[in-house]
Amino acid sequence: MAEENHHNVLATSDNDEKKIIRREIERKRRKQMSILCSSLRSSLPFELIKGKRSVSEHIGEAANYVQFMKQKIDALQIKRDRLKQMVNLSLVETGIESSDHSSVLVKCVNINLIPGGVEIALCSGFEENNSRLSDLMEILLQEGCDVVSYVSTKVNGRIFHTIKSEVEELKRLDLARLQHKLDHAILLSG
């Protein structure tokens, strides 16, 4: 009988030890889930989690946000593909060889608002004919920009231009249209 009691005590202690181990594993799992949910919450825009309290609400918002971002990425990929097609068509129309293609693709235009006007920074690629500069100036004038300064710098064979212009009515200046026109002009230059 004593042996049977000893066996029961061992079995009970084994069960208690298993329960303790399971409880510890569950505690670690809950802690890890809490850390992961906190990380998920911090990755979401504040507007999506504002006022939400439960983890399930946060996970639901995260799922919606992932779907939204996926749609946005798909739309941007379509837009990128269209722009690539436009560039390729422009290259074909202007008779630029595909070997010259790499020097054309490095061209870029950045427009920054400054007090009273805009500053346009152009990277017009490698050694090239600057005869298109007058076209760029004409575009600026058409858009209501009065050029007040121009600086051209050559670095490692690449030419960088900085044009500062004043704009009488800055609110009326359509930056997107100006960006498009300058992008198109710089792309076709060379």
C-alpha cells in the first residue's frame, strides 16, 4: 500500500510538473503574442488604430491596411509600366538608339518651393548638347516663372543645372504640370 501511495505521489508530482511546464509555455506564448501585436500596432498609421482597444480590432485594421497597400502597390506598378512604355515610345520617336538609352534614363527634374518662387534642379545626364536649355527657360516663362538665377555644374561628366525663379502668383502655379513639361523636355534633350 505504501508503494502504491508512493507511486500516486510520483504521478501527481509528474502531473504538477507537466502543468507547470504547460503554464510556463503558455505564459511565454502570450508574452510573445503581446510583443508581436504591439509591433503590429506600431506599424499601422495612427488613424487606423485610434479608439480601437482590442487586439482583434487591430488585427482586422491591419488586414484591411495590407489589402489597401497591396492595391496601391499594384496601381503604382501599372503606372510605372505605363511610364516605361511612354519613355520607350519617346525614345523610338526621337530616334535614340537603345545603346544611348542608359544616358537618357539618368535625367531628372526636381522642383522645390522657395520663398516667392521655385527652384528647379536638373540632372541632365552625361556630356550633351545644351541647346535645349532655351526650351526649358521658355517652359518656365510660359508657366509664369521669371528666372532670376541659373547655375550649371559639371561633375564626373554629368551636368547639373539649378534655376531659381520668382513667381508672382505662387498659388496659381501648377507644379504637377510644370514637372511634367520639364520632365518631358529634359527626356527629349540630348
